[in-house]
Amino acid sequence: MSGHDEQRKSQGDASIELVLQLAEPRGDDRVIDYGAGVGALTFALAPKVHAIAAVDDRPAAIEEARRLGAEVGIDNVTCSAVDLYALPFPHDSFSLGVSRLAIHRLPQPVPAFKELARTIDVGGRIVVLDIVVDADVDRYINELAKLSDPAHRRHATRAEHLDSFAKAGLALTGEAGDRQTVDLKYWLEARAVDPDHADLIRTRLQEFPLKIQTAIDLAVADKMATFSYDIVAFRLERA
């Protein structure tokens, strides 16, 4: 699936809507999109704010974001491949920081949150969204994620997120969540999962204990399958 198709289909995605809801973007906001990928959230925010720096540690994703930005004629976005633990921006560079479905790839979330917070000015806000697991589905959702993306590290529990925020010196000021149901075929295509791993994921889903299949709303009919997981957006500010 092309980056353009992924960006187009992401418009209206509940994950983007939750970030926008909590971020309350303003016309004078200077924004950093941390772990921006190909820019789905970046381009949803761009018309609402003054400027956005989209950053990611994957050069190929940033190159695709640049291409998409040029294609749609957005001129208030800069895209940079960076070290996410050492951002190339001074302290207090931005009034809003956002991160959508990125933190699960990072092996050290606390230093990542600290580095993002460093770039946000006093009175600014940060909105972080990711898949959040509970004790029952933890092992199984993380297994699926790892099979679909070798860069995946961990989808955390809510308690683990709150602990990371506190250790990074961030205070929780708002929260919103949603239950997201995905078509397995599209989910695999969007992640460019190779055929062998895709077959393994289909098999593993149907091997999960009945309790887990119920917990993730697994539905299988012929060659179609859907399942669900929880996404949560956290609004934060420097404590």
C-alpha cells in the first residue's frame, strides 16, 4: 500500500480525531509531530496551526512525508529524519507536541517523553496516543504487533504509561479513548507485512484462547477477519 493510500485512509481515523480533540490546535501553534511516519496526523493538523515540524527516525517515512506534502501543496510543514532521543531543536521551541502510534516502537519511553517535553514551552501541551492493553490481552496484542512490525517494542498498559509520564516530569491533564476495529487484510497491507508473517498472524489469531478472541472481538468469516483493540490519547503538560 502506498503512503498516499495510507494517508488518505487515515483521514477520519479515530486515532487522529482523538489527538485533535485533546490537542485543541490553534492558529498560532508551533507543533512538533514526534514519530510522524508518513504524516497522516501532520497533514490533518497543518491547516489548523501556524507551522509543524514532522520528525521521525525512519528516513524512508520522512521522504514519503515530504513527497506527500509537496503533492497536496502544504507549505507550513518541515519533515526531518532525526534521532528521537536527541531532537535538533532548542528548549521551548513548540507550543504543542503530538505523537500518534509511535511510542510503542521506542525501547526507552521515559527518555523519549523527556526529550519531547524539553522542546515544549511553558504552558504548552503534549498529546500522546497509542494502543493501550490490559493484563488479559497484553501478551496477545503485543505478539501480533511484533509479528507485523519487527520494530515494535511494546504496547503498554495505562498504568505503565502513567508511570512513564510521571518519571518524565509530565502531568496528565486530559484523556480520551476509543475502541478501534480493524479489517485484518487492510491492517496487514498497511504495515506491508510479508506473506509468510501474514499467514502466521492469521493462524495465531485463530489459535488464541476463546477468552482472548472474545476480548479482542475476533470475527472470522470465510477469508475475512476483524479484531479490535483500545486506543487512548493522553493530554500532558510539564509538571
